[in-house]
Amino acid sequence: MGKKQSEFAYIKNLIDKLPRTGKDVIVGAGDDAGVIKLSEDQYLLATTDALVEGVHFKSTLFRPEEVGRKAVAVNVSDIAAMGGKPTYCMVSLVLPKILDEAYGIKLYDGIIEECKRYNIQIIGGNISSGQELVVDIFMLGKTTQDQMILRSGAKAGNKVLVTGFLGEAAAGLQLLLNPKFNIDNLISKQLTPTPRLKEALVIAKSRLATSMIDISDGLGQDIGHICDSSGVGVKIYEERLPIGSGVEEVAGMMDKDPWELALSGGEDYELCFTVPEKYVEKITSVIKEQIGTQVSVVGEILPKEAGRILVLKNGEIIPLPNSGWDHLEN
Amino acid sequence: MGKKQSEFAYIKNLIDKLPRTGKDVIVGAGDDAGVIKLSEDQYLLATTDALVEGVHFKSTLFRPEEVGRKAVAVNVSDIAAMGGKPTYCMVSLVLPKILDEAYGIKLYDGIIEECKRYNIQIIGGNISSGQELVVDIFMLGKTTQDQMILRSGAKAGNKVLVTGFLGEAAAGLQLLLNPKFNIDNLISKQLTPTPRLKEALVIAKSRLATSMIDISDGLGQDIGHICDSSGVGVKIYEERLPIGSGVEEVAGMMDKDPWELALSGGEDYELCFTVPEKYVEKITSVIKEQIGTQVSVVGEILPKEAGRILVLKNGEIIPLPNSGWDHLEN
């Protein structure tokens, strides 16, 4: 979440150093989750994401229950983006001594509540003391060979789709940081995002998507990961971005264009996926009918050499922004 | 590692709040690892343990490679203590910005090196920035129904056995903190402990042990966990404690009895296990023959009402020390 390009380069260097994995490891480091083949049709998913106080949240803005819920939700989002169902998790906490015991218990209440919501069983964990609060979740999930969706399958000509609305969580954070305004739905998108698990499972079962990722760092950066893994380029249209209601207002307050929040704001936990053109209508209507969630076509996959571009409303073409901004530093 | 009684009470409160797990979860929170039944004879183990700078190590005393190696080793030790083999892991780092990139890469080198040693595949991870260094490892492993060893099977009359020597890691830490002396084998036990994986697998295959735990917090505290889970008491004999060579010297330097380091020092990563009396000779000689590791009988399991006691060399009986001391605060 909220990583900068230099961090990605650093992580890529680390991943490149890792020893080659065996045949049982279908996907190693570098996708939303690792994938292990347990048997012909049983694939184990494993992912980890941490919330660090002062980096991913301020404890003055989040209640402890919300920190717990969000820590689970961001991991569910990663499992969902693989076409999987979350199953088990472990919780590793670093709890500063200055927080009272009640804080940790409320945090855990949020973790338990969110796990119940997705039928995830907590099978263990660890607590250490430390100077700053870290909520680190390890999430396991399951999928099948047929339903697994990687970042690497996008083909030139595929359409790029996103669920729901963009920019809301980033706008919500701005409202929390500048409490002159209050737009409830934006603030709750920031505090307690809902991972798109149901939508992901419908997409996985349809077997129509060629690639998928969850939008944690901003669409601009996350579609970039699909481009990296699939060896393709992409064109996104500003006018097609499903910008959440109220986002425009907040963008104005920040003296930014709404598309900046929509593309770079991050933490939307919407799904971005690619689909051959002929299946776009089918997948869009299936999701709408079964769940009620809007899906928007925001662009299309290009050959790699065409690069990654954004077509503004005025027809101007600019490079697709590829960095989320660091929310708590700006 | 190095937890105090108040922390255990706190963790127990949290565990008690967890929703009941399903039938597929053979062991949930509260053992060395969680156990999930994947199929009739395929049990998945999952554990997590973190090293926090300033709590579990000082970066002035540990090279980054050693931090990485130890972070893996302590998790391997947990999997081993279940009678399992480690298979896959994920690495979640919180890296302070003040550490240069090279530090993180060396840390990762240590993680990779230790994983290779045990044939563990790294399948993913996460990196966050933060104020203090946290190396959090999530380790998966496998075992079978027959070979799994829990904390809960100890019976009154069983003998209590430990592999190797006790107190060495704690003595090594004292030498690192007070660099007037240097005893290499003690220091390396602190910096790069070797989990007793081979020994654990021999014990698991023998199917003779009724319970097992790895000694991370000190024998006094860790045998206490077996007593809690098994509903039994225990008697440990000072004269039978396999106190490592050089430990006596360091204990003298600290104005402590050697048994204090052996029972409360922690971080030995030796195995403590219980065995019916008639199998003690067999299991001891099998381990000695196959691996060369010494095993000592240090006491016996009592009925619960007999409590947890230590018999000193002079015949005096005292309560078994049940707290590791906080290494970096004493």
C-alpha cells in the first residue's frame, strides 16, 4: 500500500535474488499472493500485508477496531484478486507499551469481526512489544487451477475494467486530515474498506478474465503491475474513470484534478481486471445482476511498445501516473 | 521469545476471545503452530514469529545477515516442535528509512541462506517503512496425523527430556553485551541458533513422545506451557540440567546461579519433550546414533496438584521459575 517507485525497484531487486522455487510453487513472490499446488485441483494461496502506525494510518484518526478490520480487509483483497477465497489467518502484532491493554483487545475485536465476515479462521499469531504499532496479517486462501487469475495474462486488445468507484478512500483520508468537511461514505471507505471478494469470485467462476489485481496503490500503479507481468502496454481514458461522488469536491479542496485522486490515491481496494472485448458485456452484466456492483470499462491493453498512457478529456495524451503518493507525508 | 507472565496472561485473554474454529483446524492459536487438516494424511502447519529491533536484538550486536538467519531459525524451531518439516515462508519487513538499502539486502541474504539450509521456499512477502526494524516471518510446514506432537499429551509419570545444552544463548548474549570476554560457541548460539529440526523429525517418526515444545523462553516457562496444555505438574532436577560449557563462568560474572540461565535464559531453541519411562533409553540412543545429539532426562511429569517444582542440588525444593527475563532490559 502506498509504495513509491523506488520501493518497487528495491523489492524487485530482492525478488530477483530469491532462489528459483520448485514445481509445486505455481506463483512465488511478485503477485498478490503466492500459490502452492497441493493437489491436482487444490491450490493454496498465501499473502501478507502490514499496517504500520504513522505510515499506513494514524492512531489519532482510526479507532483500534478500525485498524483491526482494515488490516484483515487488505489481505482479503489480495486473496480475492487471485480468484481465491480466504480461509485461515495468523495475526502478528507489535504493540508499543504506551498503548494500554484495552487498545490491543479492541484492535483484536476488529480483527475477529472482519474475519467472521468472510468466514476466516484465526489459527495463531504472535505479540511482541516495540516502539510503534504494527499489525501484520498472514492470510491463507484457496482456489483451483481453473479459477486462479494472475497478473500475467493480459493481452493487447483486452479491455481494462474496474469495479465500483475510484478515489474515494484517498478523498476520505483528506477529510480525516482536514476535518472541516465530513462526507461519511468517503471517510468509511478510508477507515473500513470492503474488499471485493464476492465480485472476485464471480469473475473467477466466469473464467473470462485474463488478469486481475486489487487496487491498493492507485489504478495507475496497479495496472502498471499487470503491464509488467503481462509484458503489455495500456491506455486509460480520463472520461471513463468511475470517480466516486464527493471526490471532485475534495480534489478541488486539494487543488488537484479528480483523476489524480482516482489514479494515484490508492486504498480503493476495488478490482482491476482485463477481459477480451467480446466478453465485456457478459461479465459486466453478471456482476451487476448477481451482486449489484457497477463495473466500468476504463481503457484497453496495448502492445508493450505503445507504452502506458492516459487520454485526458481534452484529448491530450500524457504518461499514465505510476506512483501513489505517500498519504501521510503529503 | 522472552515474554513475561503478564504478556502470556494477555495473550491467553485474546485467545479465549477467538471464535471456535471448525473441524478442519486440528490446532488453533496456543501451540507452537496452527494445524490444518488438508486431507486424511496431509496436515498443514502455520506459525509466525517476529524479531523486533531493541526487543529481540540490538542491531549494534547482530550483523544484518545474522538477524535474517535467526528470524528464519526461530520459526523453523516452532515447526520442528510440532513434529513437522518447514516447507514455505513469507517475509514481512518493516524497514526504517535510516537503514540503507544495503542493510535490507544483507538481511534478506541471511533469510535466503537459512531457508536454503532447510529447503524452505520463499513464496512472497511485504516491505513497509517504519521507525523500527521488524522482521516478521510466516512459516508453513507439513506433518502427518501420526507424527504430529502437541503440547497437550504429557502424562504423569512421563520423563522430561531436553536436547543439547541449556543457558548457552543467554550466556552468549551477556558476552555480547559485556565484551570483556569472548566464548565463540556461546556467542554463535545467541546470534545464529540452530533449530533442532533433524532431532524433532527423529522424535516424530519414533512416535514415542507424548508432548513437545521448543525452548524459546527458557525451560522453566516452556515446560510450564506443556503443563498448562496437558493439565499436569512437573518436577525438574537442578543436577540433571545439561548446562552448556562456559555458562557457569558467565553466570558467575552476572552473580547468578548457572541454573538461572539454564531455566530462564531462553533462546536455546532446544527441544523439550516428554516420553513414557520405558521408552527413554530407546529415544535417547536413537537420537544419539542417528544425529549425535545428546539428550538429557531433566525431570518428570507429576499430577497437576503436585505443582511445578525445582529440586536444587542441596535437596531444597523451590517453585520452578516460570519467567524468562527480558534480555535487553536486565
